[in-house]
Amino acid sequence: MYFGILIALVPLCIGYLIKCKQEKWIAKINQILSWMVYFILFIMGAELAHLDNLATNLQNILFYTVIIFICTFGGNFIFLMLFDLFLPWKTSSANQTFGSRVKMILESLRVFIALVLGFIVGLFPLFVWQYTENIIQVVLVFLLLLIGIQLRSNNISLKQILLNKVGIATTLIVIISTFIGGMVAALLLDLPLRVGLGMSSGFGWYSLSGILMTEAHGAIIGSATFLNDILRELFAIILIPTLIKRYKLTTLGLCGATSMDFTLPMLQKGAGIMIVPPAIVQGFLLTLLMPIFMTLFNYG
């Protein structure tokens, strides 16, 4: 139990102690992280190929994904919409077009290509597959170390986080409504509550959530968790242009952890520069809390 918690939290904390100031090194870290995401998904695809009763298990993965996504994303939507209706946040809209939405969706879909390629290669009896578990652990440690460095290098002070009430409010609503949805999904799927909570606590960070849940509960649960989080990102991209002008808090919250990076440009286009600080704070907090919550649910 303690090893599982340490392997997730120690590299993240060590990385957070390292601050990178040079732009070229930050860019290299971002590039390496991007490559590692595709590599992790490739390995996940290979593990799927090694499942017994593959057709039945794929049906289970899709069924789990649909239930967990409806419960968590739907819960987020309802709670955030109520927050938006009773305590609306007024900002000036940027009134810009969203011509890059299709491009962003296509970029997001690249992760499926990595997964499918891994699945295809995994069908071949290669000797390397016997070391998959060790490879995943090494990659996971390195990934979390770099994530910690990336978080620290964003120059977000504790004061900035504590003073940004909007970012903290949306983060709390996302966490609470997601966990409620995860518990409902666990009951519907006849899973232990902690498994449902673990599956729901990715907050859109699909690369790490998938690998952590695969390590703890196997390829079926891990794959369903990954698909749930990638669907969050895709639906957020689709809904931003429709919701951003009238329901800014809802739109921000639905982006989850991606509000700090991938969906940030679209949020800024629709709501103006005022949404950037809470978006970064929300993404930062969810990115920081995600491995903590998931390891506690998996090994606590």
C-alpha cells in the first residue's frame, strides 16, 4: 500500500522542488512529456491486447466508460450550472471565433491512435511484454518528476492560489460533484466505492489516470478510466464555444485539469483575459491533487 502511494507522490514532490527558469528547458520538458504520454498509451494498448476473452472485456470497458462518464461529467455539469445560475461571474467576452476547435479535437484524438497502435503491436508475441509492469513503473516515476517541475515552473505562488476565489470555487465544485458521480457509478457498476472514486478522480488527466488505475486494478478499469478522461477533454472542447458567453463558470469547471494548458486558449478566446488566472489555478490544483486522490483511493 505504502509503496504505491510513495511511487506516485515522492517523484511529484521532488519535481516540484525544482524550478526551471530557462524557456528552452521548459519547452524540452513539455516535449518530453508529450512523447511520454503517447508511449504510455501505446503500452496500455499492448496490455489490452493481452486480455483474455478480449471481445467481452472490450464490451465491459465501453460499458464502464459510458456509466462513469455520464455520472461524473453529468454531475459536474449540473452542479456547475447551478453555481453559474445563482452566482454568475460577469466578465467581458472576447468575441473571437473558434476556428481551431476542429484542429484541437483532431489533436486530442491522436491519443487513440497511440492506443490502437499499441493494441496492434501487442498482438505479436514479443519478449518485451514480460517487462511491461517494470517499464510502466519507471515511466510513471519519470513522468511525475517532470510534471512536478512543470508545475513549479508555471510561477504560481501559494498566495496567487489562495487569493483566486473563482479558481478555488470551481475546483471544489468539480471535485465534490465528480466524487458524487463516481460513487453513483460504483453502485450502478457493482464496484467498490473506492474503485468508483478512483476512476472518477482523473479530472481529465487521461495519461496519468489510465496508468495509475491500470497498475492498481488492471487493464479493464484502467482503460475505462482513460476513456472517461479523454471524453471529458473532447466534450469540453465541443461545449466551450456554446457555453462560454453565458455560463463561464460551468465551461471552466468542465475543462477540469486541462484548463491550465490544452483548453486554456479556447477559454481565453471566449471569455477574455479575466478567465486565465482562475483557469490556471483550477488546472494547477486538479493536476496537483489528482495523483494524491487516486493513490489514496487505490492503496489507502
